[in-house]
Amino acid sequence: MLGFAIAYPNEGRSVNCRMGKAQCAHFTQLRGLLNLIPWAKRTIMKLGPSNRSDISLALIHLTGYRNGRLAIDLLMNLLSEQRIRASGNEGYIKGMQSAVCFTEMPLSSVHRLVESSRCSGHPYSCYGVALHKSHAFSRGARPVIYLPDDEAAWIPPEQKWRHVRFEHGEVDFTHEREWRSPGDFLLTGIGFYVIVGSRDCENRIRSYVPSVSLDNILGFIHMETICDFL
């Protein structure tokens, strides 16, 4: 028996779903619960392409502890503004153009990214937003370019925000599967999911974020439920 939870923010409810073996057979593209999230109300969008297990069809932006503010507080501010604020050189963005960072890794890998970042100067947390890659691409998001600094002179100054330093055996962030978008990223006009630690965190966000800002949220993904299947 397979069980999972789907949250519908506009209806103020969550549904616990259970499927027997016969029902599971209909999900021929299922590569595990972690490669699936509900999409557009009651349909399901598969995050992982059938021939790729290392990337997904979604882009995820994670928040973290920054300047004395907790990750959930930054997430609530992001949702209220309907805007992801871009980072500059302080966020390891090269050049003069600020950018917003995303990852295309599957949901099943997010907790590993969070754990590995704890001892870094830029830790992540299990709070953020997930949106379809096609929406982000149409708004300017692109994969980063992993290159040694001394091989990146060909990148135009206006595109330096896409460059991430790579030195084999010394500096390697390729596991982050990073994408970036120049400038602030607006969440208005597109549907997206909110990643939170638990149902309690979801309830806190519901009570804090203005209802008008919840309109574009298609659902909540509880990372504690995801981790239960790992």
C-alpha cells in the first residue's frame, strides 16, 4: 500500500491518498513518490524525466538562515511579496548582474543538499518554492556554466552571472545542478509549490501570508513526508 499527502491551499485542506497494487500499476512512469508532485489542482506532474534520474522538470529555490533571519521567515516574506530577491557578489554571483539561484535536482536529493551545506558559508534549508522549468526558462532562467576562472574570459560581462567556478578536485559545486535567473524573479502569473518542513510550518504560513498571495500556490510539499520514504 502506497500513501502520500496532497495539500490544496485554496481549499484549506489536505488529502491523504492510499493506493493498492492494482492502482499503482496505472502509474507506469512512477519512479518513486519523490519524483512526483501534484500539478494544476488534482493532476500530477512528474518531476523526473523518464530517462533522467539526476535532474527534474522543476526548478527549486531554497531559502536559508541569512543575516539573523530564519529560513521560514524569509520564505513567508518571499510569498508575501510574490518575488524572489536576487543576490549579488555576496551570494557568489560574478559580475555586476544580480541573480536568483535555483536547482534542478529531484526532490529526493534536496535533503542531501541541505545537509551538505550546513558547514558552508551559505547554508540551505528545507524551505522554498518549486516551479515548472518551462516557466522559469521563459522568464530568463538558464543553467549555469561550470568553468575554471582562467577559462571563462570568453563569457560576456553581461552573462558573468551564469559562471560558477569549477576546479576539479578543489572547487566543485556541480552537485547543486544550478540554474540562475538575472535580477529578481517574480512569482506572479505562474503556479508554484511551496516546500516546507512539516504541516505545522504550512499552517504557520497560511496564517501569516495574505490570502491574495496564496492564489498562485498550487500546493505544499512537506519535506518530513518526503524523508520518510528515503
